[in-house]
Amino acid sequence: MSAPTTHRSAEEIGRTEQGPRPLPELGDQRAAADLSSVDTVLANGLRVIAVRRSSVPLVEVRLRIPFGDPASSSVGSTHAARAEVLANTVLTGTATRSRVAVDTELALVGGELDAVVDPERLAFSGNALVSGLDTVLDVLRDALTGATYPVEEVERERARLVERIRLARSQPNVIAREALQRHLYGDHPFAKEMPEAEEVAEVGRDDVLALHAAAVLPRGSVLVVVGDIEPDAAVRAVEGALGGWTGEGTAVSLSPLPEVRGGDVLLVHRAGAVQSQIRLAGRGLVRTDPRYPALQVANLVFGGFFSSRLVENIREDKGYTYSARSHPEFTPEGAAILVDADTASEVTAAALLETRYELGRLGLVPPSESEVDTARRYAIGSLLTATSSQGGLASFLVNLAALGLDIEWFAGHPARLAAVTVEQVAAAALEFFAPSAFTGVLVGDAELLAPQLRSLGGVSLP
């Protein structure tokens, strides 16, 4: 007979101490210590990272191809439009497989394979039963070396893309993101995360074929395999499938971005908006900087998780927003700290004021030992959780590789976080979180917001 369930009364719940709850103790923090791996470069220039993780009899494959414009570095080029159509049609047919054949072969091994693109890279993501690794790699090889981009598939996907882009550009978060990117980086190609619908509508099959020949290159690309397979065997499988993938030159990486500098927040008018999007940005650090672990912890204390100061202030205490957060964004050879909050128009100025207050307070009232310990344990736990699955580990490692890091960095990062001192976090908070170090955009109805923002200061009005 089971024990009776005990419930707390409303009176008992009402006596519960308010504020963030302490995090549970961490378990095993070894991260990658027990993972066997191989990291090598094939004769064609493709870097291959193979890792054994035998939790389930599956295998995950990630391929990252740097995908800057091989012909131009200008944001005014149509590269983004051509790249978007390419990513949506590269798996729709080859000289030996139709779209249906691709899907059928993958399904027979419990697998799938997808492609996406952004300003930095063309990425393929696939998985299958371990016995299906050769099939996934062969389908990938066929797409990389023999994609035919059937006219009807290009036309169909192009029409879908045009509609999706037009719909996306009506969304407040997209408007805010694009405004922030332009404000920070101007005409740099990194700022153009979404092509214009009109540019996409002009892309034809010949455009996509030409881009594929010029930009889908092995040299400079990285392929990661994670699963219940011996790393050496995985590398041999990759070499057997992709060793014949060749091309002239090296895949094009984006040039470094200008450093983020503090300044006024730009008010972007969105007529009739009842909510505002606050998007701030400050200078960050690359992961290889010895100060990065301390900055990571400082960011968490500020706004990086639910028990942070920013969330406690503008969400829990004042109710200005349902969601507020800060997080690092890693850019070509650099990094930024981003702060996001969506608020009702009537409290937008107050929310911006409180956000600036918390930025300043982080440096002047440094994080306590308790705050640092909680944030540190959250950082370590989040890393272990995010990489606990084969897919999570594969995605994390391919992103690390793009930043010039390897599995050894991953294995050592929990120890670096554990070694961070309160004094180091305080120094990072003082250096990187001063309100004057941030700039950004605020999207909302300027007619409603301008009077309060004008009195607040530090905002450029339209």
C-alpha cells in the first residue's frame, strides 16, 4: 500500500519565502572526459571530428560549410537570396536520386537530412540508426557533388520562401532583430540574415547551380559525427563517402565585424504597436579569452537565467515584461552581449530605465558569493544538459569548430567555470556591463513612446 500523498495548504504556501530557489547540486561534471574521439583533416581539406557516445544506437551528422559570398562582400549583393534558395533545394534531387528517393532511402534507415543557411554558413544536419550511417553519408555525398536543382523544385521552394519572408517581416521580433543588426554592423553581410522577397523571386536554377559550384567546397568545412560508433571507423566511412568531394579554393568565411561600441538607443517607429521590443548590445569576449568564464558567470547573474537580477527586477518585481534575458552572441572573430525584453508601450521607458539601472548595479554592487556560485552551477549544468544527447553534442562541437575550438576546450570548460572567483566576476561586471558600453534599438510606436524616452535621455528619436 502506497503512502498517502501530502499536500501543502494555501496558508503554508503563502508562508513560503519569496525569491529565486537554490539550484540542486551538480552531479558528474566531467563533460567530455570519457569521450573517445578523432579529429583529422582529409586530403580534400574537409575537417572530420568523430566522437563515440554510445547512449543509444544512433548516429548524428553535422556538416558546416562557411558560406560567405565568393564574389562579393557587399550586403547589396543577391548572395543571401541565392543561398536561401540553394539550402531549400539542395536535397530535392540529384543525377541519381529524386526527392522521393532521397526521403525513402533515409526513412529505411530511420534517418533524416536537412539543410539550412545563414550569413555565416550552409549547414547539413542528419541522423540515423548506426547501421544507416553509410546511407546518410552517401545521400550527403550525392547532394554535395551532384545536386541538380530541378526547375520545378526551385520554382516551388522559391514561391514558398517569398511568402515566408513577407510574413516574417511583419513580425515584431524580426523587425527588431534586423534593426539591431543594421545599427550594429551597417552593410556587413552578417547583418543580412534574411534576403528580400523580391530578390528571392528573381533567383533561377542557373543562379543556384553557379553558387553551388563556387561555394559548396570541402576545404575549410567541418563534418562532425557523434554516435554509437568507433571514431576511427566513422572517419573511414566519411573518407570513403566524401573523399571524392572536391572543388577549387576554400569555402569563404565572413570578414570580422566592427566592434560593438556604446551609444544612444535608436527608436524605430512601428505605427500602432501596443508592445515595444528593447534590444541592447555591448562588447563581449571570444571563448578563448581567459576572461570569458568570468564574463559568462557575470552575464548569468545579470540576465542569463530565471534567477538573474534583471528578471527579478523587471519581471518578478515590477511586471514590466514576461520575458527578459541577456546572452552572448558569437560573431566572426568577435562576440557581443545582447539584452532582450518585450514590454507594453506604457511601461517601455520605465523598463529601459530599470535595465540600465541593473547594468550599472552589476558593476557597482558586484555579484555576491552566493550569486556567483548559483550562476556557476547553472552554467556547468546547462553545458552538460545541452550536450548530454548525441544530437546536442554534435551541434555543439560543430559550432565550436567554427570558432577554432575543439573537444579539449569543451572537456576543460567546467573546470574553468569552477575556478572562477568572485573577484574575477566583479571585474568582468565592471568592465563589460557599464550602461555607457551598450547601444541598441527600441521598436515601438514613436508617437506614444517619444515623450517619455525624450525625458529619459540616451535615445535617438526619429
